[in-house]
Amino acid sequence: MRTAYRVETVRTAEAALMARLPPDALMHRAAAGLAAACADLLGRVYGARVVLLVGSGANGGDALYAGVRLARRGAGVRAVLLAPERTYPGALAAFTAAGGRIADDPFEVLATADLVLDGITGIGGRGGLRPETIPIARAARGSNAVIVAVDLPSGVEADSGEVTGEALRADATITFGTHKPALLIDPAREYAGTVRLIDIGLDAELPSVPDVEALQHEDVAQLLPRPSAESDKYRRGVVGIVAGSARYPGAAVLAVAGALRGGAGAVRYVGPAADAVIARFPETLVHAGPPAKAGRVQSWVVGPGLGEDIGAVAETLASDVPVLVDADGLRLLDADVVRRRAAPTLLTPHAGEAAALLGVARDQVESARLASVRELAERYGATVLLKGSTTLIASPEPRTAVRVNPMGTPWLATAGSGDVLSGLAGSLLATGLDARDAGSLAAYLHGLSARRAASHGTPITAWEVGEGVGVGVGFLG
């Protein structure tokens, strides 16, 4: 599991650890890892031209101490002091003693640099880069140098992943102790490049529940439902799909495709697209409706391509099993009804649908994804899977980490892929997984299947994503 913590939590943990260590010991640990990572990126340290962009405080100190180590290995290291009167004094003295030099003209040294260390603001920055640092940051990004962020790209918001002003885009970020939410959540994640975590001994000081977490391959493999020797199709779970209309029959077919590959033993389809569903998936159990008369299910999926059938949404929400609501179903939601449900509810909006549910503009959701998914979960009393460049899964329960799907890919930006995801997640709900685990596992498998289907480098369809889910399940199993 990859975990991330807010700045306040990280600072508290660092303070507890530093109280037991000699002065600057933690900074030296960070700098050692940072210098080693830079050496790996350079390939050859001796003779390399390295420029440090040094801000005030500990972030600039980390960069200077890393510069000390690189200078001792033969690199030509120059430091651009962006706040000379507040530069970390011990680090600056060590830097000059090791042969590092202060740059007179930042633009001249940046023009010929092989590697630039961004130590401008780190995790303490707010509101983007200061105006006086923007020209220097732009010169660094416009050079041919590799840009390495120290702990966090300068200008991004560490706790939220928001980018509210200008920020310096890195090729790599070397972060210390733990990930920060901005390294996992867009739009800030796009500024981080490749992220490498350096262990500085912080784990024992951090709370057991992080603010944000991302499942890894091993976590997903452990969550994946597997039939036992005594399983039959009903014990494995039955998922009901209420989807499709005369205008959008394909949504029903795609939702059923995802559901059949999600681990449940059987799929019941309710709606007007039964002929299309049976033509492709003869194993599906079909019923004309209403949902309450279709037979026993362990979960419902309602909404993909549904049109204006508000009765179907109300009827599934009135059931006593978990319900996933997507697409058209989200437009027909009553927040009070969702909050009163005893069984779990999983909402799966994209940014536009989330904006409508919150009564805000779409760009507000896209720029503040973490805050948006948390607000939706609290407002509706439901687990929310917010789709997009970073898919986030938030639970309504307090003190529960928001999950980030690390398998997102632009290849999923294709019509119908959300219908496949809905069926897949609904099927996982039917196997007995809770809403948070079902949503997280579905998002991971969905992304994995899209990546594998697109591995040949050409555009893919939602159908190929659905077909690939079964491959992904087998791969993880």
C-alpha cells in the first residue's frame, strides 16, 4: 500500500523523530537519498553541471546538503539563493566548504545545467510560486536540464493536489519519509514526474490511518474474490443491472460485460435492451421489470444509459442490498433517500456529474478533486468513486483514507468505458466486498485492462476494456 499524509501530520512526525536525533541528522538522511537519486539520473557525476534553486528553510537545506555530496564527487555545483537572508545557515556553510559556489547570474548557469534541484518551497508552499521566482523557474524548465523536485514540486498544494498558481514541473520528485497527497492526486501529480520515496525513519511516528492511500498489485490480489470448492453461482453472488434504453441499448451490454467479469456468479438484467444483452451474453438472466420482481440479487447497478426512468432508481434504492448508481441514475438521485439507506451506496460520477451533484462548475471539481470527493461522500452519506485523470474513492465514514487508483490511463477516455466500470464494481459488491474495496478494486482492474488492451499503442474501445477485465483478473490471480 502506498500511503500519503498531510503536511501537519508529517511535521509532527518529523519533530518527534528529530527530538531523538542529533541536530540536522534528519536533513542529512534526506540529502543522502536525494544525492544518490541525482547521481542515478546523471549517470556520471564527475564533471556534471548541477544547479540548486535554494529557497528558505529546510527544503533549501536539503538541496544544499545534497549539493555538498555531489560536489565532493566532482560535480560543478552552483546555488541560486532565492532568499539569501533566510537560507539554512549550516547547510550553506557546508556547501561552500565543499567547493560549491553561489551563482551570480541564475539564468547563465541554468542555460548550461545538466540537472536542476528544485528546493524553492517544498511542502510548505501555498498559492503557487512567488512572482520573483517565476522567471527563474521558467528558465529552469526551458533548459535542457533534468528537473528534480526536492520532496514536492514547488508551487503545488501538498495536502490537496491543487495547483492554484504557477508551479515548476519536475521530471522526477524525490520525497522523504512518506508520500504527500499532491504526489498521488491530479493536477499536482502531473507536475511530479517519476516519484521516488526515500526512507528517513519516519514510519514509526506516523498514524496508522493515512489521509490518502493507493492500492498496489499485492493489495489488489489479496482483495480479489475467488470461488471456493463449495461455490455455486448463487453463493458467488448475483448482481442486478438496471441499464439501457431504446436510445442507449449499448450501455446495458457494456455494463453486463463488466459485471460478468467481476467475480459474481450470475448477472440479472432488467430493462428494455434484453435482446441486445442476450445476443451477446446468453448466460445473462433477463427480466422485463420492475427490479423488485426480477429475482434475488446481492447488489444492484442502476443508471447507465437509463434515460428518465426515475422509478427504477427509486426502486433499487429502496432495496436492502448494496446499490451502485451511475450516469443517468445520478441525475435522478434524491440525497435524502441515499442518506437514509441502511445498505451501502456507491456513486460513480465523472467530474461533470459530480459538479452537478455539488452545484458547482466542472472546473472546480477538476481542480480540487480531493475536496470534491470528500464533500460528496459526506453530503450523500455514500461511498463515492470520482472518475477522471485521478480516480478517487472516498468513504462517508470518518477517519478513513481516500483511495487513489494508480492505474489510471488516458485510454479510458472513450465512450462506454464508465458503463463497463459500473458493471464490474457492482459485481464485486455482489461478492460481498464493501463499497470502498469494490470501487477500489474495480478502478484498478479497469485501468489494468485498458493499459493491457492499449499496449499495442492504438486507440481502444470500451468493448476492448470490458474484454480485458477478465485478462486482468487472471493476471492478478
